Amino acid sequence: MAGPTIAFLWSHFAMYHMDRLEALAEALDGRASVLGLEVANASETYAWGDSGAGTRFAKVTLFPGAVADRIPQLRRARAIVAAARKRHVTHLFVSGYERPGYLLAALALRLMGKRVYVMLDSKFDDKPRRLSLELVKRAMMLPYHGGFAAGPRAADYLRFLGLRRRPVTTGYDSVGLSRLRTLAPARHRAWESAEFLAVARFVEKKNLSLALAAYARFRAASPDSPRRLHLCGGGALEPQLRAEAAALGIADQVRFTGFASQADVAGFMAEALCLLLPSREEQWGLVVNEALAHALPLLVSENVGARDTLVRNLENGFVLDADAVDGWALAMQLLAGDRDLWQRMHAAAAARAPLADTRAFVDGVTGLIQLPARLRDPQMAKAD
């Protein structure tokens, strides 16, 4: 195929990554080759299965059958460079700039004349920052010709890290809305009994203890409500969360489902009242994109990166402080008790959903490499 070869490096592909590269390959329509470089098809962090092969793009797994987290950094670097040379890559987008192996690969490929870009969803406000570490990160940005950020705060962080005079675009964290919608077709959401839903790993930063405390206050104010709290996910904190639910007297109203497939999650979302994401630290929060695929109103903390682009406070959801238990409980009461309010937020979520789609990814990539794609969907402009 004539034209450049644009490659994307992730440690382990999920269906989200497949969505993005399929959309990009379709948009470029034969004017460029799209290549996905996956270090391994398993991970210790995420319970994603094998994402399979690409339809419109080529996907290469550098270490088939291995666990990405266990591969030595130098081996990763050698494999990345070898694959890029073999496939005649002209542009490489890298996720995980902090890994030494990726830094070595980026440096080597830049010296070979390739154009390399960093992909990032971290924000300055994710956690306390130390000057010494931030200076090291600035040095690690030296190989990159530009940056591809999740949203405005991530873009600002890239500029803080030294990309002030290099191009930075947004749209990195997106999902295939059409694929997600096909996972839960024709579901009917009964507002009268729809549940509160949280989808997250059971780890400290997700702040699910607040969700339990807020739900307990909601139950105290609405003791006859049929609405339960549905916690979808799993992790080391599950025993603690179950104990907290029992101590709050809400164990019978909280449903723990464990890890669920994307199809099951889509079904839960299609029937839920709203999504809760009270994270203390959340670089982006792809679950917000997923929720918009099903026009689900959102309750998110200010820490969630996706709220800058995908959530408009009091329009398609509520943006709340991660410690404001009373505020979360009040927002739950409003959505649970006012059908008209819920319907307005449901409609606003549907209108905003195009901003969560892979078209944003296509725009961000083509903007960086200056290769025009197909015209944007006009619905995106209307939603912005």
C-alpha cells in the first residue's frame, strides 16, 4: 500500500484499542497503513481477553502467549524497533512513555528518522507532584515530535512536561459506540426500578466506599425505594466493601456481580438509572464513554478526566467533589425522584455521546500527522 505506515504501541490490546485503529484505518481509506503493536496478549493489571486480529489494520503481538508486565524492558525495546523496521513504520504512537523499554525504542526510532508521538491520559492533578520526578519526565519527552492527549487537562500536562512548542492534540481515549450498542440491543429501561450502577476495579483510587456511604444516605431518605446499588467489578477490596455495606445496613440492597464481560456491562448500563464514578484519581475513565453509548446520566467526581469533555454539570449529569457524601446522596435522590429531570439528562447524554466515539481519535491522530481524514460527523460539532 502506498503512503505512510502509522503504528500504535500498547502493552496489551483491549477492544477499545481495536475500535480506534479500525476507525482510523477506515477514515484513511487506503492512503496509509495502520499497524497495531501489542507487547503481549495478557496483562496482570487488566482482565482483558485476547482481542483478536484487526479487520482493516494489521496487528502484531510481539510476545505471543506472554504476560506484558513480565517482559524485560530491553527485550521490549529490541522487539519494538525490529517490528517497526520490518513493517517500514513512518509514524509511531507510544503509550507508556515512563517504561524504560519504550523510551529506548522511541529514541532509537527517532534516530532512524521515524516520527514518534507520546499518547497520554495522565493529568497534573492526579496526585501530588515532586519537582525532581517531573524534571525526569521532561527528559523522557525529548524523543517525541508531539503528543496525543486524552483531554484538555492531559494536554496541559504534556505542555508542562516540555511539549509547549510541539503539537498536541486530544481525543486519545475513545470507544466504538456502535460496537457497544450492539452488545445490548433493544433493552428497555424502566425508570421506576432502574438501579444505581458503578463499574470499576475494587481498588482504593476508585473510592467505592463513598458510593456505599452516599447510597446509605439515599436509603435513609428514601426507605421505600426499590432502587439498589449495583457494584460491577472485583479486586482486593471486595471483602472490605462487603463489610462496609453490612455495617451501613445496606447489604441486602447492594449487588456485587464480580468481574463482568463487556456484553454484561453493556446490559447493566442499558438498564441502569445512572453511572457513579467517584474516583479520587482517574486519568480519564473509559467507563464514562461506555455509559454515554447507552445515554446514561453520569455522577462523576471532579478528578475524572473524562468530565472535561463528556460531562456537562446539571445537563447530562452531576460533577461532584470526591469527598462530598451528602452531595452524592442528594444527586442520587434527584435522579431517583424526578422522572422529568432524568429524561432531560438521558436526552443530553445521548446528544453528547458522539464526543466519546472513535471519531475523536481519528481527528487527533490525523491532526498530528497532518493527513486529512474523512469529514467529521456533524453531530460532534453540535454536541460540543
